[in-house]
Amino acid sequence: MLLATPVAAQQCREDRVDIRQDGLRVSIEVEIADTDEERARGLMFVEEMAQLEGMLFVYQDEPRQRSFWMRNTLIPLDMLFVAADGTVRDIHVNATPLDETPIPSATDDIFAVLEVNGGLTEMLGLTPGAQLRHPAFDTNPIWPCD
């Protein structure tokens, strides 16, 4: 059973990403990967995550196409490729554990990537166009922090 956390009255926090789309609002508890070392390790060797947990990869360089793989990643993951304003541009569902095949974003304007448990985006009904709220999206965000 999925327990969605109400986010309407919550303030933005570094350890949480809020997502909204078509009336759905849910919060994902996240670890932030914003250094080269943290992004390189990602969720490698993680054996399980709670249903509403994930990792937010934030890049300091210019938005561009991003590519991921599943080297040493033991659980299936969904990857939400996100523009600088917090708009989900592309979603890769159920990336295969341990697969080293590159998983590129469909667009070249990606600022951040949210990884969550495989299948969660389909369970929530998320599609490109969903909106994320987090302090990392601080320049002209589609869904500003209050």
C-alpha cells in the first residue's frame, strides 16, 4: 500500500523532494548527490530502499544530456530526468540491476536526476511534465519553495 505524504503546507527541505502532477502530491525522502564522488557512487551496493526514498543527483554545470548506468546497483530504479526549473522531461522505468548499458536522457536540458524504486513512477502515474519542488531548483522554479 502506498502512503502519499501531503505536501501542500510543508516547507521545502534539503532531504525531501515534493512531486506534483494531475492532483497527485507526494514527498520522497532523498539523499543528495551533488559532488562528483557522490554522483559516481549513487545508489551502488544499496540492497533496499523504503518505498518513498531515493537519491537526487544535482549538477553544478550547465544543463545537458545526462547518462546513467546500473553498475554495482543491486535494486531496480526509475530515473526521472529533470530540467533546471523542476519539470520532469523524461522517465526511465525499471532500470535493470547491474546492467552497464548507458541510460541517456531524452533531452539535453537536464539539471538533476531523481532515482526512486523501480516501478514507483508507474504506480504513482507520473509522466514527463510532472513538477518537482526542492531547494536545488532555486532559479525560476516551476513550483517555488514557500
